[in-house]
Amino acid sequence: MKVIVPVKRVVDYNVKVRVKADGSGIETANVKMSMNPFDEIAVEEALRLREAGAAEEVIAVSVGTSACQETLRTALAMGVDRAILVETAEETQPLGVAKALRAVVEREAARLVVLGKQAIDDDCNQTGQMLAGLLGWGQGTFASKISVSSGTVVVTRETDAGLETVELALPVILTADLRLNEPRYASLPNIMKAKKKPLTVVTASDLGVDMAPRLQTLKVTEPPRRGGGVKVADVAALVDKLKTEARVI
């Protein structure tokens, strides 16, 4: 069984995000970029499935500019077998990415796709669900535990109401939550080996996919600065401030 793991190049989680002066987006020039942390968890889970004998090959896929090859090499260094870059100059949005991934999944005849539940740049949490809809596959989102057996996948999901366990028939889409696993670090020998692993570059037009953005960003602004707290003398003063200043009661 082939497992496809989509990975996204995002601003590193340790970097303080800065808004562009014209408010058109966030600043990415000369900013450290890395693999989306939730996608790292998805890569780790796919590798564990291969090591357990539930999968034969793990393929990392990224959609974006040529700079995404760096992110794919990171996945290869972690242990992924090969990588595919769907190169496009268009702004990547969830629907366009889902369409590109559907084309790759169908071309590779994969039966399992594991991806992060969301990207830390836009927090959309849409691509996995859209991909499942386009393919007509079952989906197990927010997975904190995955068990693959013959023809089925048992997924423990983290929901607002608690943990939910579902059994899904392959093929299936899974999105990884934070507590699914702890991603491994790429060793120096594996980083060197990753340079020789196959990385295929295709364009969106090669796949017959329209990547034109459907959403328009009107303006990006920083959140207002949080005001300092104040001490009150007693409960009566607190209630008065909640009524007259905060206006929450």
C-alpha cells in the first residue's frame, strides 16, 4: 500500500510573524521557513506504518513554488521514500491544493493519505476534508491514534466532546492531531541520503488542475495590543468595572 503525505512550507513556528507594511499579507522575505508541524506528525505516522509492515512506500507531496523542495528534502531525510512537487506560482489555497492532491493520489494509485489537520499559517483546517470529498473517500480527522489492519483503519479522534473511535474502510483520508506521535529528528547520514532520493517536479497544468485562487485577502492586520490588568479594592468595584467598562454583565 502506498501512503501519501502532503507537507506544507510555512513560516517557522519559532519566528515572530510580521505583517507587511501595506497590509497585503505576512512578511516572508528573509524569514526562516520550515515544514508545518502537524505535517511532521503526519510524516512520522506514515513512516511508523511502513515500519510496522502496513505500508510499502511513503510519498511526500508539496504544492507551491520551487522553494518547497527544501521542505520535501526534510521529509526525505526523515525517511520518506520519494517526493513529488506540484509546482505553481499561484497562491495556494485549500481547494486548489486538494485538487492537486487528488490528481497525485489518482496517478499514484494510493490508498491512504495522512496529512496534518491544519497549517499554522492560515489555520484553515480544510484541505483534508476537501480532498476526501473530491475523492469520495472516508475520512478520520483530528486523529490521536491510528491502527491499520487488513482493509480497515481504526482511528481515535479528538473532539470537543471527548475521544471518539471510528473504523473506516480503505481507501481513506486521515488528518493528524498534536498528540498522535512525536516526530523523529533527521540524522546527518539520512540528510545526506535524502539528497539522492528521487524528487519529481510536475506543474499544475501537467495534472490538469486549475490552481487559480478563489479567495481574496482584503487586508491583514496585527491583533490589538493587550492592555494591562488592574487591581480592584473589592468585589463591588470588580462588578462595577465589568458593567461600566468591560460591559460583559
